[in-house]
Amino acid sequence: MTDELLNKVLRVYPDTLSLLKDGWPTPLVRLKSECTGMREVWAKLEFYNPFSRSVKDRPVWNMLRKALEAGLKRPVVYEATSGNVGVALAALCNVFGLRLKAFLPRNPPPVTVKLLEIMGAEVLETQYESITPEFWKWVAELAERDGAFNLNQFENDANPEIHYETLAGELAEQLEAVGRKPDYVVAGIGTSGHIYAIYKRLRERYGRSVKIVGVQPALGSRIPGIKRVETGPKWLKHVELYELFDVSLEEAALGVVEVARREGLLIGLSSGAVYRAYKKMAEREWNGTYVLVFPDDIFKYVDSVHAVLHRR
């Protein structure tokens, strides 16, 4: 039996790196509770990626792979992260025999810190409220000073490149396999890597009939994995957003709860924000095929979601 058959049919893998790259595509699932009349809603479940249980496995693998292929290997990697990139990078550093020093904004989710420490990463909690250009440029300068390597997910073009090649391509192929094409794609804005890649590939394939909807935290809210457009994500300037929705932390947490109780899926806070943005949009634009990109699952954020639920 060939390795390809083992991987794709019987799900037997020769190593953990193969578990990532040969495990694609991640599932696309129809959300039955949201489908009414002429509206159909599909969710791309990026928490099926194995290392961080998030969409960030894709760019971290590609950025690290390209750096190693270019001969840039150094024993230690420094990276600014709000969580999922750090966990993915800690895992892949272990696979490739490297060490990670993860720089986090203040008051990170406790589970994220524990996961990084379990994976053997050195964790430095900073006084930055969120990841800003000032923050990641400071980390890059420290890496240069200390002889460490900095992937810099915020400027590294290997980030959107892998989303274009894999995630965006998967979406088109999966939808076409069931006779659909996307009318709306709802995605969070973080580094802007995956929303830009989806925009670029789907516009190339379907033209302007595909509308890209962005999601950012409301003013005063902090939602791990997504940030506001005024922070200047590198690739967002190339995206023509049809709509941009603000979602508060409370709205995102209640979105997590609603999806769990309607569909049985335990999605994360950025996924909950994507869901709430879709609900706001669907109130006025009823028809069409919607794709919701769910970046990760609930397990790093259980305490936050639970706290919001019990404040009501």
C-alpha cells in the first residue's frame, strides 16, 4: 500500500510533520442550523490542524521550512505572538530541534502560557497590551542582538503564500465538489495573511461575485488572534473588503456558546467573532452561500467564555 493511500484513506502517517501537511484539506462542514431558504452556511474548521489546533500551523510550517531551506538555521527562535503562532512554533521547533523564546502581550490566556511551557518554550510576558508594530519590531531587534532567528509572521510573505496555496485552494475545491461557489467569505483580521490569500485566490477564480467580510475586535475589546485594521496589517491593503464588522469580546464568547449549543462544535473566540459578524450580516443580506473561517477551537479560552456566560 502506498504512503499516499495510508495518509489519505487510512490516516496512517510516518511522522508528525506528515500529520500536518498530508492531513490537508481541513474539513468544510455545512452548518445545518443556519441554512434556511436560499441561504447556505459552511464553516472551514482550521482547528483540525494538529499542532496548535489552529490555522497558524500552516504559515508557521511554511515560514520555518523556508528559513531552514535557505540555510538560516540558528539554535533559538524569537517570536512575538498572542498564542496560536507560539504554540505552533513551539511544536515545530521541537520537530526541527530548535528552541523558542515566545514574547506575549500582557495577561495572556493562562492555558496558552501552560501549553508553551509544556512544549519547552521560554515564555516572556511583556507589558504591551497587544501585538503592535512597535512590539514585533522590538522582538526582531532583540533577536538580531542575541543571534537568534525571528520569523516575523507580520511581514514574512511565506505567511500568505501558504494560505493561498492550501487554505484558499481547499475552499474552492471543497465547495465545487458539492456544486457550490462562495458568495461571502467571513474571516478575522490578524496578520491579514489568510484573509488576503483567500481574497486573492477566490477573486482570481470567481471574480467580483465573491465578497470578503472582515472581522476585528470592537474598541476596548481584546480577542486573541484578531486585531483592528488601524494596527496596519501588511497585506490588508490589498484586500477589497465588502464589509468590516466590530465584535466585542462578549459577543465573540456568546457566539462560541451559540455554535456549541446549535451545532455541537467547540470553537474558539476568534471563531466566535467570525460567527457573530456573519449573524450581523445575515440580518440584512439573507441569500447566498456563506463561508465562515473558524481559526481555532475553544480549549485555550474556556475560562474566558465561561466567565462571560456567567456574567449574564
